[in-house]
Amino acid sequence: MATVDDKKIIFSMVGVSKTIQQNQKQILKNIYLSFYYGAKIGIIGLNGAGKSTLMKIIAGLETQYQGQVVFAPGYSVGYLPQDPQLDPTKTVKEVVQEGVQHVVDTLKEFEEINLKFGMPEYYEDPEKMDKLFARQAELQDIIDATDAWNLDNRLERAMEW
Ligand SMILES: Nc1ncnc2c1ncn2[C@@H]1O[C@H](COP(=O)(O)OP(=O)(O)O)[C@@H](O)[C@H]1O
Ligand SMILES: [Mg+2]
């Protein structure tokens, strides 16, 4: 259903230009653009055309430019960089494992539940058993959806490439 917000402009760039100080190279020249609320926008251009620079200006990471960047009140920007900053003290495998920690935790909880099924404290208490079954079903869905059973295999395979 169409709402007022559909035609609301939440972001504008007004006459933005950018010149690299060191070599006086002009990367962006007099850019005007506006985003509607809810719009999905792609920026297309050759390598070095200035896409990343434009995004960094939108994100507020690049502040050396001429012109204006305007957000409607109440709106802000999130930025997902192309080259993420990785922790230099960690190995690649550690970084990847951290990223899948939630999957590892899910597998661990699943195994803990399986152990509990064999404990009198649980199997002698129907209420506790019901809770275990319910939680097990939830975890099973998460595990299936993320192909978590194969996580170790997938990490090992990725490391060999
Ligand atoms: N900090 C910088 N110093 C010097 N040149 C830069 C800097 N950032 C970008 N450039 C130059 O500006 C141009 C646009 O870069 P960029 O925005 O990364 O383009 P794109 O993302 O479209 O490939 C390129 O020629 C690049 O070499
Ligand atoms: Mg780029």
C-alpha cells in the first residue's frame, strides 16, 4: 500500500565535487542526486570512476569535498565497506570462525540437549522433556537452514583453497 513515505526524499547531494589535493585530479564533478525512502539504488561505473568515493561521502567517511550532503531529519546512514577491516592479530581461520560463532553455538546447544535427554532429571519430568523437544525442534530448523552440520567440512575445504 502506498504511503506518504514512498515519495519522501530522505537524502540529497547538492552540487558535490571532489578534487584530490595532492595531484589536483577531479574525481567528482557537480553531482546532484536524491534518494526516495525505501529505494534500492545501484551505482554503476568503470573502475576508478569514483563510485567508492561517492559512497564514502554519503556515509560521512570522506569529508573533503565541495557542495552539500543533506539527510532528512531522523534518517542516518549505515556503511558496509568493500574491504572490511580485519583484526591483524588473528588468523584468517579465526576471523571466519568468529563470523560463524552463532552457528557453532547452535550446534553446541543441540548437543547439550541430546545429553539432557539421557539424564533422569529431564526424562523423569514430562514438563522439562516438552521444553527440550520444543527447543530441539527450533535448533534443528536453524541448523538445517544454515547447513550447519557441514560447517567444519566447509571451513576445512575453504582453508585448502
Ligand atoms: N585517497 C586518494 N588519493 C588519491 N587518489 C584517490 C584517492 N581515493 C581515490 N582516488 C582516485 O580517485 C578515483 C576514483 O576512485 P574510486 O572512488 O575508488 O573509484 P571506483 O570505486 O569507482 O573504482 C580513482 O582514480 C582513484 O585512484
Ligand atoms: Mg570502488
